[in-house]
Amino acid sequence: MGLGRVPSYGPWLAPSPAIPSNGVARSVSDYSEKGIPEIAGEITSYLAAHRKAADTLEGVAGWWITRHRVEESQQRVQEALDLLVAQGKVNREPLADGRMLYSLNEDDSADG
């Protein structure tokens, strides 16, 4: 294989995780210090939910990771909104399409 040529792997053979596509071996601590295990977890979560998914580096970074973070973020935001509604600080009104509309509860006398 000449310089600049990208190796081709079939579905039965993937590069070793210890030797990334650039050919430079890294230690496990190198990965941990950069938050790589968390990103790897997001990728495996996406693949578990979408078993036939396949994409390029750009697609994985721009779609799989982004989508996972949006879904996770929406869940956390929903929990925060539920808390604020329970505390009486925020109103929740259903829309015709089934989604909810949130707004400040002007009647809430508690500040902050």
C-alpha cells in the first residue's frame, strides 16, 4: 500500500482500536484524557439503536454524535421542564399537534 492510500476493510475486518487509521499507536490513557471513551459510548449507543447504520467519519461526527447529543439533551431538558412545572414556575399547555408549549408562570410568587 502506497503513501496516501486509505486501507479498505470489509465488514469482517476492522482496524485495531490501538492503531487508528493514521497508523500511530496510542495508549489507553491517551484516549481517556481526550474523552474518547465517552464518544465511543455515543457511537455504540447509536449503533445499538440503528443496527444497520454505516457512515463516513464526517457522517458519524456530524450525524450520529450530534443526533445522540440532541436526543440526550432533549431528555434532560424535558426533565428540567417537568421539575419547573411541578414547582409552579413554568406553565405547560398542550398544542393541537400534541406537543407542549412552556411559558413563565406569572402567578408564581417565588423568585429565582
